[in-house]
Amino acid sequence: MSQPDDTLRNEKLIRTKEQWARDGRLLTGTITAKDRLPPGQRAVETWPVLDLGITPTIDPTSWRLEIGGLVQRPASFDLSAFNALPQSVARSDIHCVTSWSRFDNDWQGVLATDLLADVKPLSKARFVLFEAYDGYTTNLPLDAFSQSDVLLATHWQGQPLSVPHGAPVRVVVPQHYFWKSAKWLRRIQFVATDQPGFWETRGYHNVADPWAEQRYS
Ligand SMILES: Nc1nc2c(c(=O)[nH]1)N[C@H]1C(S)=C(S)[C@@H](COP(=O)(O)O)O[C@H]1N2
Ligand SMILES: [Mo]
């Protein structure tokens, strides 16, 4: 075995690295955005508006949220009945399939778990379909809708949701791409068989896990 030839060592590079170690270079002591960004995403500060281009006009007095299908207690909430459900806050990140993510959104509204306790899905119910006032639809397994961070939101960062972002009530499903989070929510149907929604029938992934980069089917 031959000895390493010390004269070939890059002394300059070694000195530089030793200096970096003394300086603590690249140590920031902070968790970087990268740890919170799913693959292919970039963080944004502003909150973009994305939809089909139709912003429905919703009269608050005639607004209803219909809960139907495979539930023990179907419901038609008007705004005051909806607001009488238990209120919660939850902080989460938004991941949009168009590659932006927005961290630390403070939502207020009704947790999906609290709604489920009220309407009591039957054991046959396996999926939920969301229908919105602009005609948009999207679908989720009941298991995904039952996560503790899912809510029907009325407020964002302490303020009532704006109409372009889905007022009076939108869905927020943080662990999925944001197209699963229906704005201007009108109806939730509990069903036994999955039924792909607007984007799910147009080439988008049915599951939509951003960490697995399930953008397209
Ligand atoms: N009712 C309704 N909900 C919707 C949509 C829509 O067109 N109509 N677009 C979806 C898509 S593709 C995205 S990315 C998010 C955008 O929500 P934002 O405009 O509040 O950012 O809403 C989702 N929910
Ligand atoms: Mo989207």
C-alpha cells in the first residue's frame, strides 16, 4: 500500500474549511423553509387567488350548508346555525399544485371532527364530495376529511374570509394540495363510492398528497 502524497493535498481548501469551522459558517440555528416545503414548491408571502373565474354572489341570509347522503342526521345550516357549532382555531401551511406554498395560516371555523360528531356518518360512508356555489366540486376519502387539522373556515389571520378566498365558508384540508379545499362551500355529501371532482376528472391526481408530489394522475 502506498502512502498518501501529502504534497497533492489542497492546503488552501483545507485552511478555508478550518476557518469556516471556527466561524461556524452556515450554522443559522434556524429551521429553513426547505424542511417545510414539499418537493417542487416555493414559499410565497402573499396569498394568491385561484379559481374557475366565477366569483359567486352569496346572500348571507339565504346561504345554506347542506349535509346529506350517508349520515344519521342530515342538516341544512344557515349562517347562525353554522356559527353556533363549536369554534376552533388551527394553524397550517397551504400547498398549491401551481407550486406556491404559504406558511402559517391561522384559520378559524368549525373543525371537520366537530361537524362529523354532529351529523354522524353511517359506517357505509367512505368518501365525501364537496359542492360549491360556483359549481366547483372536489372529493376526499372520509379518513382524510376526519384529520384533526381539517376545518370549515370562516376566518383567516383573525379576519373574516374575503369573498375571493371563499366567504362565507370554505374547506381547508392542509395535508393535500389546495384544490381539495373548496371555496364557497354549499354541500357535503357522504357516499360509499368515490366520485372524482372537477380537477380530478381533468388530469389531477385523485389523492393529491403534496409530500408525494401527487399533482397529476
Ligand atoms: N369553489 C371553488 N373552490 C376552489 C376552487 C374553485 O375554482 N372553486 N379552486 C381550487 C383551487 S385549484 C385552488 S388552488 C384553491 C385556491 O384558493 P385561494 O384562491 O383561496 O388561494 O381553491 C380551490 N377551491
Ligand atoms: Mo389550484
